[in-house]
Amino acid sequence: MRMDETHKLRIYLHRQLLEQARKGNHRFLRLVDEAVSSRGWEVSYHRDTSEERLKSSGRRGKSLFHMDDPYHEDSLTFRLAYYMPFWQIERSAKRWEWDVAQATFDPREIDKAEARQFYRFWSARLFSEEAIASSSKEGFVYLPLQGRLLDHRSFQVTSPAEMILATLEHEPELPLVLTLHPKEKYTDDEMTAIHEICEAYPRVIIGELDWLNYLAECDYVVTQNSSAAIAAMFFQKPSVLFGRVDFHHICGNVWEDGVEKAFRKAQNNKPNFKAYLKWFFQDHTINAGKADVHDRILNRLRHHGWDI
């Protein structure tokens, strides 16, 4: 008997990920496969070309994209939630539209012992006990730059270059240490603009050390929506965000609060980092290392309306 076409899940992946999935070497995709197969569904893997993604809307069954926008009603997207083994399955590819971004964080609702245990285990696993123990405040602000330094994109309050100038205005004393993203290719105009800022304001420098060194030693972080800001939480460092993102709850949020209030929050408040990290990762992602991961995957699909 042929399987009901509506009980098919097609997963669209780039070439390297596709090869891993077909060999069963991608842990999370293998778990997704196991979870939906246990409900009588059939899973197949496809290249994530524009043509194939476009065809997905006319195929019966469901579609799962990797980081790409799930543009039709029978599709969702999945993405690593910053660190293995934490994953998200969402209705939107925009992180600021994710369920966790819309949720309200209340540290009083988080068990303190569980938060301490989560923080102790994952801070050591992700960054080492030595790195966390070395955390201090050496009197500078860290700005991990991302791409398109001169562009003001729709999810940003200002361009990254303008963000540097805003930081100079609202942090009138501390030096600013910038780092360039190693995977970005910056244009001559971008580099000229950054060097002109450094020449005009001697307390702005381009750092040469590893970004973890700056996280461990800075007073706080300023960025658009770099993952360095959530990494900073493991070092007990606050952040100011000039862009929209999913982990904004305890940060100085320029998008919602304005520049002045966002800087005051980062400069003067000490959030409950341990409670937040437990809430964000353990309570609002799919932890692929948990024994109940199959149930978590299925519940997430049902949450988005899939009858499985």
C-alpha cells in the first residue's frame, strides 16, 4: 500500500549537509527522521536550490528548510541555536520573530539551583572553566563587528559604522575595541570608514586578539545582533543591541528602548545571566542531547500546526 502523500517530510539542505544527512551523520536530522518516522511519516532529503524550494510548495506533504525562509504554509525552518546540541524549529527564518523572542523572561520563575547547574556545566563545556574564571572588567567596551558596515538594514537601528559613533557618544570615557568578522570580506570603502573613525577618535582601536579574550576582559559588549552578545552572558557581561534578535530580553535593546536607555541598562544593571541562559537554552530550544528529544521535536512540529 502506498504511503499517504501528506505524510511525507522533505528536508532541503546545502550540499555538505545533504551528504551528512543521507549518511545518517547529522545528529539532529537523524533525530528528526527518527521522530517523524515513528509516527508513520516518510523522510527524504533534497538540495536547497531555489528551484527545489520553489517546487516544494506544489508537493503534498511538509517541507523543512535549513535557515531559509519557510515561505509556504506547509513549511518550517530549522537552525542551530548558537551552540550544539541546541536547535530551533520555527515558522520564520528571522530570529526576532521566533517564539522565544516574543516570550517574556521572568527570572523569578526559574529554579535557582537548576540555573546554577546549567550555567556551571555549559559555561565550562563551551568556554572552559579557566576562561570563565578569568573573566574581569579591564575598562573597555567590546564591539564585534559583523558585515555590511555602511549599510542600514531593516532589522538594524543604524548601520554598524553609525553604531560605533553612537557608542562614542553614550560611552564618553572607556576605550572601544573593534574586531572584524573573520568570514566577512570588507570593501575598501568599509575599511576606509573604519580607519577614519579610528584616526578621528584615538580611543577606538581595531583589536587583534581572539574575540574570547575581549569577552573575558571587556566591561560590556555593543553589537548589532552578533552571537558574541549571547556568549558574553556566559562571562557575566551585559550587552547593547542595535539590531533585532531572539536573545534581547536582558540586553540593552536600542530597537525597543532607544540608545540612551539601552546604554544605561548595560552600564548600570546586572541581569540574572544564569537564570536567563537556562531559560533561553533549556526551556526554549530542542536539546538534542536529552532523552526526550523525539518528543520535543514532535511537540514543536505540532505547535506549528502539523498533524503528526
